[in-house]
Amino acid sequence: MMTIALFGAAGNMGTRITNRLRDDREYRMLYVEADEAGEARLRERGLAPTSKEEAVRQADVVILAVPDVFIGPVAEDVVPSLKSDAMVMCLDPAAPYGGKLPKRDDISYFITHPAHPPLFNEETDPEARRDFFGSGKAKQSIVCALMQGPEEDYARGEAIAAKMFGPLLRSHRVTVDQMALLEPVLTETVAATCASVIREAMDEAIRRGVPAEAARDFLLGHINIALAIVFDELDWDFSVGAKKAIAAAKEQLFQPDWKKVFEPESLRESVARITGDLPA
């Protein structure tokens, strides 16, 4: 039986992982929190906290379910005392990409992150349709990277990730660098920013007199069509007028060199903000 030490077990992500793994017969779970308040939350859920020292001594796998800004300090504290051949799992690429994991050649570093349930899916259960984050109702894909360690450890890490984030749609193997392009660049720097602008545009239409409910219904319906067209879910195309509006608006809304956010220098700067090395 594999022993997994879950750091940050009382947090939001730690709670989700605990709910998925606590009854799994393949794993023996140890729950670690940084303070008495966190340990109290664990006890309220019927979980016995384990001290950091004892968890590190026993762990075959350590999962760092802590905020990005704490990954570096926690890893510096934990990694030197791990037994040889242990695995450290991170749930976001920012800290690993930013060089926050200490050097130690005899352990494995495995990075994974959920893709979250896709907009276009085949879910029929109402609860699954509303499972936006992937809390166990809807299928979602994951991305995984073996940052260092023997090749067989990829399968070990992927199996844990699949259970943490299942039910699984697909599992994709990528590099840490590629995962960092996916998040923060693709999903946060670009997609989340554009989504925020769309919401601001709806609010502006409402401010100019459009009834709020009408604006929301009209916008979300049209977003659904636009995304279906752009991502080839629908055998259709924008009208001639819409194409002209899109071409003109791109010049107004976007800088010509906006794709520079994918360049290494911009990515390093974004990661430095996430990990606390630069002000937000």
C-alpha cells in the first residue's frame, strides 16, 4: 500500500483530494496542516492530522496542495528529509517552472493539473452539467508532466492524478514548460482576460439602457454559437457582416503583438507574480 502525505489537507483543493482518496484501498493517507486551525478543520471532518515530521518520514508520495506562494518554502522544508525514491506532486506548474523546487536527484517531481469539465460535453445528469470545476460529477481531462525521475514514475503519478480528478475524460502528457503555456498563459492571461472583457462589455450595454436579463440571455446565447463555430463544434461559419465586424474590432481591442504573452520572458514574469517574486 502506498503512503501519501497530503500537505494542505484542510484547504479547498486538499479537501477535494481527500474526498477522492480517503477510502481508496491502494493508498494510506496522511493529512498535514500548518497550524492548529487547519488541524481542527481536519478533526471536524473525522480526519486525524499527522505531524509534518512523521508524514515526511513515512511518505512514498507527497502532494503539495498549498498556494503557489508557499510551494517553495514548503518544498524547501520537506524535500531534504524525504526518503530516496519518494515522489513530490505539485498541482500547478507555476512554482516548478519558476525554479521553486529544491534540487535532489534521488526523488521524482510530478506535476499535474485538471483541465476542468469542457464546455462542449455529453453529460446528461443535471448535477454533472453544473459541475464546472470537476468535483467528481462530470468528466474532465488532466495534463501531467514528469519533471524528473525514472520513467516508471510517470505511470505512478498519473494513476494518482486520475483518481484525484476523475472521472477522467482524457489524460495528456506534456512537459512542465508546455503546462506553463497552458496555465497561466493560455487559460488565465488570454482566456480569462477575454472573458472578463466580455463581462465588462455586457455591463456597459446594460449601463447604456439594455435590460440586464435581455443582455445576459442575448450574450450567452451568442457566445455559445461563436465558440461552437470557432472550435469546430458546429459545421457553420460567421456571416459576412460578422466577419467584417470581427476583423475591424481586433484592431481596436488587441495590440498587434499581443501573442508576445507566450514568449519566455513574459511567461517568466507572469510566473514570478504568481509565486510572489514580483508584486501582483
